[in-house]
Amino acid sequence: MKYLLILAAFIAGTSMPLQSAVNSRLSQYLHGPLYSAFISFAGGLILLAFLIIASGSGLPPLSSFSGIKWYYYTGGIYGVMVITSIIFAAPVIGIGSTLVMIVTGQLLMSVVFDYFGFFGMPVIALSPARIAGVVLIIAGVALVQTR
């Protein structure tokens, strides 16, 4: 199961350049990145609604929502930040440079989240190997930026 999840994450990552290119081109047709981001999220909302209906699991009971901390509802805001920044940046600096900066930010914050176990995630110590991995990724970022 673990390897299947790793493969699924990899496949999701391979879709990001496609999403970046499609959304950036749509932005040019619609004369604005925010319109493109809106359509991107509307398409995602429609797909999620279909998947929820197709799963047959129904909606969670309203009681499930009580006691949830307010910041657990902010995930969509971060998605908007990612998609909109890609739509703005990709046509200017390229898809590779845009995504490598996103991956770098993700990696650095992931190490911090792992170290402190934020939001109830498992605590993972900062080892020399993890530090070396981050340094190598940053070196890779510098190389990808080279034209």
C-alpha cells in the first residue's frame, strides 16, 4: 500500500506541469490569471462533487463539523495561492523554474513541519541525511535556474 501511495504522489506531481501550462494558456485567452484560477477551481469542485456522489459514502453528519479548529478550513486558501502564483509566474520564468521553486518551498516547510509535528503530524527528527537532501535539492534548484 505504501508503494502505491508513493506512486500516486509521483503521478500527481507529474500533472503539475500540465496544469501549469493549461492554466497559463487559459489565462492568456481570458486576459487574467484570476479568471483562469477560478475556472481551474470550479473544474476541481465539479470533479470532487462527482467523486463524492460516485463513492456512495454520502455527506458527513453535521455533528462532524463541531469542534473543528478554524484553521483546518483554510486549506483551499493555500491551493489558491499555489495555483494563482503558478499562473502568474510560469509564463514569465517558465514552468520548470516555477515548479522547482514551489517544490523547494514545499520541501523546506515539510522538514519544519516534520521536525515540530505541526497539526498532529508525526515528528520526524532532522538527521544529517535529511539536511544533506535539502542542500542537494537547493543545489538542484540553482542548476535548474541556469539557462
